[in-house]
Amino acid sequence: MILFKNVTRDVYSEKELYVLGTNAVLKAYGKNSYDAVNEAEKVLYDIDKNMSIFRSESEVSKVNKNSGISPQRVSSETFYVIKEAVRYSRITEGAFDPTIGPLVKLWGIGTSHECIPLRSDIDKALHLVNYNDIVLNETEKTVFLKRKGQSIDLGAIAKGYAADMVCKIFRKNKVSSALIDLGGNIYALGKKSDRSLWTIGIQNPFSKRGTFAGTIKVKNKSLVTSGNYERYFVQSGVRYQHIIDPRTGFPSTSSIVSATIVSDTSIEGDGLSTGIYILGLDKSIRIINSLKNVDAVLIDKNAKVYVSSGLKNNFALRKN
Ligand code: ADP
Ligand code: MG
């Protein structure tokens, strides 16, 4: 018997981890997928270490502790994410606002102390929310919050950045096919190993988890959804969910209950989905239409599904 030749084989690596406050699943195909997944894991933990508000030693916590006192030097990664966050604040007319920290803390949605705060406390916290008070120094890589008590919360954008970083590592390792899922922040890299497009489901906000409102077929795209069905509490029959409207200080009550952004980068999808969710249909549609290579699926309170023109022939409604 002689060795003739190796047959090709699918090399596949998968890892589940808890990072950035969510369950993440990385699935990669290709020769270097094992190394790629391990490298990505390390990078995800680093992003968490730098950007989490739940870690008192993180760079973001350092900026927050020094609000009204002094500018703080941060890594170029954290600087970039904060700078992008400010950009999405402008695009969404302040609906997305990374200085939402005091209000998020006050409501505590998803924590053991979630409650409806006192009106006076909401007003106080609301007064501290303003992305224009973030002072960025590009050369020094410093971040400063102008007023004492202000705080940055990157919870609505960090996962998007993280998904892009995983994608970058995968590409560097020549992983040609992968699915990156950071708690619903999805990036579909390349095509599936059988060369067909990835089919990604969009949760039906009115049904139990895993029931889709529809599906989209993609390659090299990010899909990010902000919805009212994952983190919330109910009091006196009213649902209070975790996305807070910086104009009112209360959880958003816009007509949109689920906003999915389909885009080339996930930071874009994450930044936009939160703001779009708050802004309601008319403004959101205007913003989506004004942006290049950005598509959306919006579901409103009445279970109506709106799809941007780029997805018209792609979105397949599921009738369950
Ligand atoms: P998720 O993180 O659940 O996928 P989002 O990306 O929409 O959903 O982010 C929600 C998180 O962002 C909240 O838990 C909170 O930390 C923060 N947040 C809440 N309201 C806002 C807002 N108006 N602008 C920016 N961040 C917000
Ligand atoms: Mg978001």
C-alpha cells in the first residue's frame, strides 16, 4: 500500500463563551479555524475588560469615575468605539446616546434592583445625558466627560465592535466561512461550507424564543436586532424594557418593537439598531434610506413588518 494523496476535509471549530454580558457562539470553518477561534476568544475578553461598565477597573469606568475631573487616556480601541458612538448619536439625532449611563443605572433593568425610579431621580439623571459633553482628544487618545456624575455606557455598541474584531481575526487566519453570534449580534462571514448563503432568522417579537418572523439570506453581512422581548420587567401590566429614550428618561415607547439592521459592519448595525428602535417608523425609515449599504427590517406594535428596498427580494416572511 502506498500513500496516494490526502482527501480534503472540512475543518471546523466552535466555541461558546460568556462575554460582554451575553452568550457568544463562534463557528468557523477552515484549516486555521481552531487557532482563529482561540485568538478571537482572547480579543473578546480584552474588549470586555476595557469597555465594560460592570468592571470597576475598565477604561470606561476610569473615564466615568473622572467625569468633571480630568481627561483619561484610553486604548485606541476604546477611543475608536466611543468616537463611533458619538457619530451614531448624531446620525440618530441623539436617540442613541452613550452617555445614557446614569439612566441605565437608575432603572437597573435586567439587574436585581430593577424598578420604576422616582420622577425627581429620573430628571436628575436625564440632565446628565448628553453626548455633546464627551470631549475626545485624538492625538492624546483621551476621553473626558464634562460634568461630574456623567457616565458612558457602551452596552449598545460594544458587541457590534467585538463582532467586527472577530471577523477581522477570522479573515487574517484565512477562515473563509464563519458565523459569529454575540447574543444576537450576528456576523455571517463568507458563505456556508456547502457554498450556499447563510439563512438568518429574525425573532418574532410576539412569539416564543426561536420562532422567526422571517429569514434573510446573506454573505459577509452583519445582522443586529434591538428588541423589547429579551430584557424587561413588568409592573402593573406595563412592560419596561432596557432601551431608554434619552428624550424622556423612560424606556422607549416608540411604535417599533424590533429593529434589525443589515450592514457591512456590525458596529454600524449595533449603533443604529438601538437608535432606530427609539425613533419610531417615520424617522427611522428616513435615516435608513439616507445611509449607503444599510438595510433594515422593522416590526411595529401591530405586528406589521417593514423591509427596506434592498431586502425586498430577500426577506422571506414566516407564517407560523
Ligand atoms: P442588546 O444589548 O440587548 O442587544 P442594544 O444594542 O439595543 O441591545 O443595547 C441596549 C443597551 O444599551 C442597554 O442595556 C443599555 O446598557 C444601553 N442603552 C439603553 N438605552 C440606550 C440609548 N438610548 N443609547 C445608548 N445606549 C443605550
Ligand atoms: Mg445596539
